[in-house]
Amino acid sequence: HSGPSAAEMQLRKQKMDGIRSQAKSFLHAEMLLRRQRSVTAIDMRSLTRLSLIGLIVLIGLGIVWTTWRSFSQLGKVFGAQLQEAETQRNLAAEREQSLNTTLRSIGDGVIACDPEGRVALMNPVAEQLTGWMEQEAKGHSLPDVFHIVTEHSRSVVENPVEKVRRTGTVAGLANHTILIRKDGSECGIDDSAAPIRSADGRMIGIVLVFRDCTERQSSQTALMRAEKLAAAGKLAA
């Protein structure tokens, strides 16, 4: 039996070359597919990474925007509160100035005290009647500035401000009360004191209003003397 012919050998070689070519094409295709899959995986990882970065950026922007909005609203509220406080402060200053002007223009003596009975304000009439200037009287206990005694017995009269502090109500002086000025001179007075209360009813001070009634007391004394003389004349008759 003779070996394969040259034609058969050539055919086999062609078949083997075809198989090799197919295998090579298959391997090449497989390599390309693997490369494509690798690139796709890399692209997916990159896309995922970029998505996460984008999400973080969006969350950060959202937090920044929300924080900015909150601070903006707080700033507006705080600004409005500051404006309201400034308005109230100006109104309070205007009321204080108006009250101060009113008190200083009253024809009677006016002394305002704090809740402990220390002098806080005096108008010019009070300065004239007591002999104390407002600046030197401030902070003093009222009895130091407003020293009063009874006309006949010369006993010390309870200060009306102390009575207001004790009772919490309006208090007045009895007749024939003498005010001893800083220089030792005297004048007859009548007065009244009243509590100054806050909006919630707390006593935050006391105001004392008094006037010189020396002439009236002199008139009353002269009238009493005339009546006594008349009574004595009738008795003698």
C-alpha cells in the first residue's frame, strides 16, 4: 500500500491551514472581546466614580444652598428684630425725653426715687425748695434731701416715700408739715407720693410731688388767732 499522494497531502495542508486560520481568528476575536469587556468594565468603573462624584457634588451644593437659605432667613429675621429694637429704643428715648421735659416744667416740686427710695430725678422747683441740686442729690436716700418735721412739735415726720414703699399705695402729708432746706431754712409744704409701676404691676419707683404752702399756713394761723381772739373777747364780755 503506497502513502498518500501529493494531492491528498496538499488538501490536508490546506485543511490544517484553514483550521489554524479559524483558530487564530477565534483567538483574535476572543482577545478583542476581552479587551472590549475590559474597556467596558473600566468605563463602568469610571462612570460609577463620576456618578458618585456628581452625586456628592449635588449633595454638597444642596447643603450649601439650604444652609445659605437658612442663614439668609435668619439674617432677615435678625435684621428685622434689630430694626424693631432700634425703633423701640428710639420711642423709649422720645418718651423719656418727653416725660423728663414734662416733669421739669411742672410748677410743683417733683422728686423721683428708685424702689429703694434713693433720689433719681429732681426738677428745678424741687431743687429750689430743698436747696439740693439734682446732681448732688442723686443716689442719696430721700430723707437726706427731703427732711420734714411737724410745725409745732418739731418731731420727724415719716417720709411719704417710705409709706408708699410699705403700703404700695398713694400717700400724703398731714397739715402743718415743715420742710427743712439744706441751708437750715424752713418752709411749709404739702405733698403726695405715688408708686411708679411697670406693665406687669411691679413697683419700679416712687414719685413725690410737693409745693410751698407757707403763705397758706400763715393765713390759716392768722385766721385761727383771729378766731381765738374773737372767742376770748366774747368770753370777756
